[in-house]
Amino acid sequence: MKRLTFLFILWLASIVALGQRKLELIAPTQKLLPKGDFYLAADFNNWDPGDPRLQFKKKADGNYELTIPDSVHVFEFKITQGTWHLVEGTMDGNVSANRRYDDKNLGASKNYIIQLLGWEKKATYRIIVNKIPAATPFDAKLYVTGNFNNWNPKDENYQLIQHTDGSYRTTILSELTEIQFKITRGNWASVECYGNGKARPNRKIDRTEKVQWNPRDIEHKINIDVENWEDLTGIFNFFDLYSLFLLFASFNGILLMIAIPTIQNSNWAANRWLILLIGIISVMLLLKVIASDRGIAQTFPKLLLLPDFIVFAFAPLYHLYIEKLLFKSTDFKVKWRWIYLPILLQVMVYLPYFNLDYDTFRYSQLNNELSFQILFLVVGISGIIWNFIQWNKFRKILDIYLEKSKISSSFEENLSYLSITQIIYLACIVLGIMALLIYTMGYVLDEDLTLLSSQIVDFIWIVFASSPFFLGYYAIHQPEIFKISQKHNILDSEMEIDLNMPVQSGANYGLETKEHVKDELAEKIMEMMEKDKPYLNPKLTLNDLAHQLNVSPHVMSKTLNDSFQKNFFDFINTYRTKEFKEKLDDPKFQNYTFLAVAYEAGFNSKTAFNRSFKRVTGQSPSEYLQSIQPSENVI
């Protein structure tokens, strides 16, 4: 009984087998992909060149076969190796007509025999990797992935084979106008990157620009070097040190935000804006580090755009800080709200990019597509122009303050930290111009200068990261700044003081006698200066002196200008210089250092003393002391 059942099943199987219709592909003498499979692309599967349901199976005799679906009886088809870039053709490599299958024309064997004449000739690119990182594992397998194989990072058909000269080679066949590719070690975690660990854009071969010959006639060699692997980036390379520096600067800024209101009560109206400015800079530095992390950048790629907002956010906040620090005016002119317009425009320009879906954004960003190039060029150029204009205005603000303060105060404020900030600001602008020029040069010369340009941008961040330190550290130790009046916004009008007015260098800076001064108020001023010596107060102001004589500051200032041909600063420091000379001859001060004597004479800093002494006597303090005591040490 069992034997009968077995024979019956065998008979049914033979009937089914005889009824099956098959395509039999004679083993081609040449494959475009040595490890590639063969597929049927037909009208009944919408001409899908890599349909896994229509993949030929290899037989024991070396040929290939494919069972035809029962529902299909007549169809047109071609044989491919998984893509339309690898499709059968004529013997001379041209395009062949579609094959036609009709089961009515089959013989008793029910098999349709196919013998390939050849393959359509495609542009052939020989990828040659001449150098790989020293840290590459000795048993690593290298692959080429790109838009020609659907970005498969471990496609055996595009494995790079090591040759005797140490290079790794494989061949790409494609009719794509532009080929984009990268080198991997079998997965996306181990994809190639720049030497500093940063993700590199896709490599590109543009046939329309770079291939000046017929791509069907010759194999084109593409020589490349792999600089680094993303998963083997060293812990002490430049990129990590760069990130650590930015992190340190960010945390230092956060500590300064806590320390400034805790330690320093002076200049509070200005320091509130300074705390906000340092806070925003610290957040942007932190975002820059976070967005540079490979894992975070892959998960949240849009974080890369956020640090860019500091380009237009710094100037308005810095402007508010300086205005509150140096000037009494609290007016906020409506017409000056345009200073905040660029940051608002930047937000509007960036919104469409934030609205892109993840895949589109990531692909466009990594491949440095034209839309992103235009975005960064527009932001870069406009940012450089805008910040240079603002830098120049801030420079004028400091000049105006220094000039106007001489009218009302007898001392010099220590604003060196603002000058240092100006230098940092200008350095960032100059480096930005360099990065932009290099990027443009690479575009014009069709060279990949992206890495060099990005390294300069990284250096800009390093330079910029030092600004919170100077601003915050000096703000903690800065006493109350003497503020001058300001009827108009300093950026809006500079007509109150003519910065081009020549200084009266020929004026007599010696002390005037009563014979030369006929004005009654001038006589009172000289009498007070000789008797009460108010100039010994290092913080003496025009208001203080005017109050002692019961006159308005305006009248006092006019009298000094008309009767003594000096502003308040020079007038007071003339007396201080005289006092310094007298104290040098006083035995009481023989054990004092020269700088200590200057402080006793009313000067508040070595810089102010040196500058005023030179202006009054025509000699530097060192030259004067050498002339009267050549054998002694000088300042």
C-alpha cells in the first residue's frame, strides 16, 4: 500500500513538472557584476529590473532557470543584473529590442531558452583607493556604496579588492549623469569621514563636466584616499580638542552668568544685558558641540542650523550692553528697531529648512546640495557685511565715549576689555571672509576645499568662544563706569561730537596765571584748584567741580574751554602733573614708587598718568625722571 501511494505522488509530481513553463538562461560568458544575479524585467511586473520574485536560480549544470507564473501567457521582457544600468544588449553593446514570450510557441519541453548576446555598454569607472587610515583593521573589507546601488553599504558586487601594490579597486558601471559614492567597511557606522572626524559629503563624479571623452569607449580611473573612519575617530584628535574647548567656554559662560550678579552690583543696568548676551553665546557654543556629535547629528540633524543664529544675534545684544554701560540715556528709538530685523529675517529664511522631513534634510545637508550652498553663502556674505558695519559702529561708540568723557571726567575708565572684544569681533569677521573666499575658490576651480573652509569656520568658533571670558571676567571686577549724557541713540546720530575736529595740539598746556585770566569764574576755579586741590580726588567729575562753585556743568565746561583752551580732562590732569612733580621733591615721598606718587597726585591708573604727563610736559614719565635723576631706576 505504501509503495502504491509513493508511486502515485511521484506520478502527480511529474505531471506538475511537465506542466510548468520555464525560462532557461544559458550561462553568460561574461557578467557585468561577477557576483551579481540575473532577473527578469517584464511588462507584467511593471518592468522592475530587480524583482526578487523573478530572480533566476542557478542549476547544477551552471545555467539558470525561472518558473513563469501560471497566470501569464504572453509578455515582453529583458534580462538584467538587478538594475537598468546593467541590462542585456546587442553583441556590439547597443540597445537590443525587447524579447517576447508566447506559450503557444513553446514546444513539448515547455522551456524557453535564452542566450544573451551581450550587455549594453555603460560608462565604466575604476575606483582606486590608494590609501586607508593606519587604524583600519587588518581583516576589514571595503565597499563602495552610492546612488548606483541604492546606497547599499555592503554590496558584494562593489567590494574593493586589494591588489599587490596595496591599493583597493572595484568597478562601477553606470549611465547616471552624476555618480555619488562613499567608501564603507560594511555598514554606515564605519563610513569614511574627514581626517578630523567630521562627516564628509558624498564623493561625486560628474560626467557632464569632468568626462571629456566618450564614456562608453574607456574605463575611467578615479584615485582617492580614505582619510578616516567615523567609528575609529581618535579621542585626542583636533575635533575632540575643539569640542572640549567649546564646552569649557560654554560652562565658563554659565558660571559667569551666576557670578556677575552675585559678586558685582556696579553697572547692573548694563550687566543684565551682558548676562543675557553671555547666556546666548554659551547656549550656542553648547549647541555647536552637541550638533557636531556624529550620533546626535544623525538623529537630530537640524540642530546644525541653530548655532548660525549667533551671526545676527550678537550685535543687537552687544549694542544694548554698551549703550547701558557707557551712556545715561534709556531711550529706545522706534526707528532703531531695524537693528533686530536681520535676526528675524534669518529665522524666516531658515523656517523652510526646519520644515523639511528628516530624510530630505539629512540627504541635502550631507551632500551639500545647491539649496544648502545658497543658504550658507547668503547667510555668510550678509553676516560678514552686517557684522563689519556693526563693528565699525561699536568702534565709533568707544571713540565718542572717550572724547565726551574728557569733557565731564578727570579720569580714564579701564575699557581695555571692550577693546579686546572688538579685536575678537574683527578677527571673526576677517576669518569669515577667508572661509568664504576659500569656499568660493573651490567652487570656481571645481576643487573640494570644503574641509579647509570648515576648519576656518571651526577656528572662528574658537576665537569667538573667548569673548564671554573677557566680557564676564572684567565685568566682575569693573567698578561703576562713569556715564555720559546721550540725547540720541549713539548709533543713530553722531552729530553731537565731531570726531574729525582737530585736537588743539598747539595749545599751551602749562598752568595759566591770574594775569592771563580775566574771567571772574576762571579766577575762582584757579583759586579753588590751588587752595582745595580737588584734583587729588581720582574720581573728580565736571559735575562735582561745578557743584562746588555753584554753577552749571555747561557754564563750567565753557569757561574751561574759553579761558584755559582745555577740556575738563586736560585741565585737571595738568594740575595733577604739577602735583606729581612737587611730590617727587618732597622728602615725605622719597620711599614711594613713582607710580605710587602718581596715585597720590590724583591719577587713577598708570595708563592715564603716562598719557597725561606726556601731553602736558612733552616728555614721557621715564624721560622726565631720567633727566632729573639719571642714576635712578624709572617706572
